[in-house]
Amino acid sequence: MLVSDFDYELPEASIAQTPRPRGRSRLLVVDRVAGSWQEATIRDLPRLLNRGDLMVANDTRVFPARLIGRRDPSGGTVECLLLERINNVEWFALMHPGQKLKPGARVIFEDSARAPGWVLRAEVHERLFYGRRRIRLTVGAAPGGDADVDRAIDAMGHVPLPPYIRRDDDPEDRERYQTIFARARGSVAAPTAGLHFDRSTLASLQSDGIDWATLTLHVGYGTFKPVRAVEVQKHQVDAEQFDIPAATVDAIQAARARGGRIVAVGTTTTRALESAAGETDLRAGSGVAELFIYPGYRFRVVDTLLTNFHLPRSSLFMLVGAFAGRELMLAAYRDAIARGFLFYSYGDAMLIR
């Protein structure tokens, strides 16, 4: 199976640069059995699902992981993307310019306009693979003497918008690049299928007898990792931590017992559920999602998928190709482009039944 089999042409104008208002996204509803699709809106979800179905969403919370600072003492500009916390003070990070930031290099982050009184210091401890660094963060100064690193990051950090959004983040992104049910801090990218929901849509789902449950998978920068292999099977996805509460497993089992479908809100939810299922029953608890889903995979938990439109030749497009069939997805994507649907993180949505 070749990666080129999952390619398609996307005009630049089809890539959403700003979000629609919550609850206003367009929705392409794909019928896997009939091989057809129709247009709706995200607010039509209650009529498109059945009483007794269960929606499962990712409640991870994006933090402002992009920091802009200067080398100490030379003053050269440095950009840092925090990837994963190791402990209270150490992080894995991507830093630019990478070649100059060797172990022992020091960086100062401050922004008098956005975060007056805050100073955050970093020291590079180790160079790792793929340009990553292990760094130590400490608060150099803080209003009221508060030495909390997370508060300093929140004060001066920038929303880590995806690279295909070709603009700087703005204050609106702090709220909009976040689901309304975000709870557990830890992601550097949003679980974008959840961005479409507003309170009214959630209330309508509940009143129509469609249940709701959550899990947590912290989305890493690997979600944007290009597939560089020629053959699909030779690609390896980055591992991501997840946690599935016992209450969510119970809700899935109850939905199954009453004949309801399990509706995954997004590919991150899908990867967590399918990773936790393994070859046996779905298990509650923490784990690592290393599962690469591509055509030929047999889904064990997810019956219906709500998702955004994904990049060509990406592991996420391969996942939806596994769920609905590659040819059907390519045809639906081509029609969505012709209809003016918007793609990627701030784009429109697709419901695959």
C-alpha cells in the first residue's frame, strides 16, 4: 500500500485560517454502506444520530506551548515549543535556531506587553533526536513573587496554531482553539472535531437521548508529522498518552447492551479507544496510543466517526480511509472541495456512519 494512494489536490483557499462560530460548521454526512453523502450542519447531529447512541469526546486542554524569547547573553531570538512535561521543571521541547542551542545554552522569555512582571528562564540540558531538547524551566520573576511555571507559561505563551494556519495567534485563539469541554491540561494541538460544539448542540443531543462520555488523550506535535515513507506500513506514528475513565467504559458497555452506536468525536478519541481495546475487551485506565490505523484495520469499538477534513498523505487521512474506504473518502473529499467546505483544524466537519 503506497502513501501516494492517499494523495489529493487541495486549493490553498480551502484551508481555514479562522474558525466559524461554534455550532455553525458545515457537515458532510457520509453513508459507508450506500457509498453516498449529503450536506448538513453540526446542529443537525441530534437528528442524524439515534436515541441510545453514545458520543465519546477527548477532554484534553491545549496550553499556550509556544514561547518566544532571547538567548542569554547574546540576545538572539529563540522560539520554543513545549512538547511534553517530564517533571515539575523539566520539559521536552523543540527550539529554533536548534544548531546554536547546545547543552548549557540559556534562554530568557519575557513579554512586557502581554505578561508584565513575568520572566521565565530556560537552560538546555540535552540534545535529543529530531531536533528535540530536554530543558529546565524556572521562573526568574513574577508578579507577587509567584514562582509557578505553568502560570508563567499561561501568561506569556502563544497558542500553538498548526503550521498551515499562516498567521500569528491572536487573543480569540486562546478561547477558540479549545473545546468547550476541555478539562485536562496537556495538549499542544486541539482535538479539532470537538471545536464545533456549542452548549446548545450539546443540550440538544442530551434532550434527544444521545449520551455523552469523555476520555483524555494529550495531542502531541506528532499529529502534524508528515508521512515520509513510500509504503504506508513503514510509517510509525508518535506515541501519545491517554486515560479512559471507568465511567466511560461503563457507558460504552451500556450503549452496546441497548443497541446504541459508539460515536467517536475525532481521530484522537478513536485512537485512544481502539488502542485500549486491543484484542480483548475495552479496558479503563492509562495507556499509550501507538496504534497506526490504515486500511485493513478492523475497528473494535468505534461505530460512527465525527471528524474534520485531514491533510493529504497524512496518517489521519489513512485512518478515515480505514474507517470508510479509501476510494469513498477520496470521492467525498473531492466533492467537499467543490462545494466550498473548509479543511483542517479550523475547518468544517464530516460524520461517517
